[in-house]
Amino acid sequence: MENKDIIISTGDPAGCGPFISLTAVEKYKSKGCSFIVVGDSIVFERIPAFRRVKNNIRVVDVNTPGIDKLIYGKPSKLSGRASLNYLKKSLEILSNTNAGRLVTAPLSKEAVKYVLPEFSGHTEYLAEYFNVNNIAMMMVSKELKVVLLTRHIPLRKLKFALEKENISDNISLVYESLQEQFKIKQPKIVFASVNPHAGIDTFLDKEENIIIDAINGVKNKIYGPYPADTVFIKENIKKYDCIICAYHDQAMIPFKLLSFKSGVNVTLGLPIIRTSPAHGVAYDVIAEGNDPFSSSMSEAIKLAVKLTV
């Protein structure tokens, strides 16, 4: 029987991560999996859900030095070190067990950079850890699936990042992942154009020609590039299993408008299943003493269980 253990790295302890992790675990009612929750118990003890779930989960207490001095609701070197150590410990557990599912609560790149200046995000860190080159960031909800061809780069550098080989590799990875992990036999994938109105045979520019060359170079049928301002309308979303976008905000703005509280981030190309909620650390909510929503974290757990390793 497939191991359905879920390892949860609880993210930035000064942000929403510990709260949404424990709350989502409490709300998860399906049987057949167990939870290994990595963080600091002193932080967990502040959260009401912890008292109700602690006897039903395995807690891995990292015992971060100085964590009792943590200031909630803002980034710090302490919160950055803690969240990075939660991730490292989670990966250590993965390597020492046959669990193949990791759910990561949000961490702050700003905070982690205090201790690891080259850090650019979970996705890149995991790719380096597992020594894989072809990865993709897919956002998933009931409404749609969107893949980011490029992730956290300045928009001015986009034209230098659009290369035929990279686009072809991305398309192949997305197609294969939709087949193997999401069990879609013949995925319908569409590529969004980079430039305004740049549908086929209209306002084609250099970037669109690179995309077309890449599409023509793969064996599977891929649609586009189609104008990004219309590819996301309701009628078009229903036509395709996945939309590939050239850059971060081209994908994330429509995705969050449609799925902000239910969206999930999935890293394609890893030897494990990795999901996370489609939002950040919510320092402002924590600083105000309010409870953040945990629905996106709940969906991240459900999807991690559902996907095939």
C-alpha cells in the first residue's frame, strides 16, 4: 500500500504558517494518512488547534534557540533561521523514511535571506536539494491549473529567459505531470502570449516566435500562443487542462482573483509530491492578532494525498 504520510514544514513561525498548518490538520477528516509536523512546540502551544490534535500527530520539535523571544507579525533573522531549519529537518525526515509527500507552509524570503542570502524560494531550494534541473511551479484549484514558465525574476529580464529549449522542457514536464500525477490521459495545454494581442497571425513578435518554435518542436499537441487577456475568461478556462504563462504575475493575478483562498502551489519535476498554499506569510494578519484563513492549506494537504508520487 502506498505510504500516505504527510510531512508538514510549518513555515515562518512569526507568520501564519503554524496556525494554518495545525488548523488544516484538525479539519482533515479523511483516513489513510498520518501527519509529521515540523516546527517549534513553544510556538504551537499558542495555537488552540494544537491542544486538540497533538495526540494524533507526530510533532518534531526543532527547539530553535531563542524562539521564546520571537516577535510575531514581522520578519527577522530568528524567524528566517527557524523556518529554514524546519524545511531542512523535513527533508531529512523524507530522506530517512518512505514518506513521499511534503506540504510547506509559507515562509518569508526576506527573513530567510538574513541567514541564506542566495535563497529565492521553496521551489528553487528543493530543486537544488534534489539535484533536478527541469522543474515547474503549477498553481492548482478547482477552477484552473496555471504554470509559471519563469518565476521570481524581474520583468525586464524576461526576454533573456525565453529560450526554445527551456520552453520545450517546460511543456514536456507539464504534459507528463498532468498524465502521471493528475491522471489526465490527453492533456490540453495552452500557452499565453507575452505581448499584447499576440495571437497567432496577428501581432506576433520575437517572444511569440520563440514560443511557436518550441511548441512545434514537441511531440504533443499544444495550443497558442493566445492573448493572455482572453485566455483566462471562463469559457476558455473550461477548454484547457492547463495554461502556461511566461512570467509570474501573468499567471498569479488571474489565478488569485479566481482562487485566492483555495489555490495550491505544486512543484513539478521533483521525486516527491510537494504542495503549499497559494499565499504568503500574512504578517499583517498576525500582527493585528487576527486568525488567518486555512482553506488554502487544507487544499494543499488534500492535493498532496491525492497526487501520485
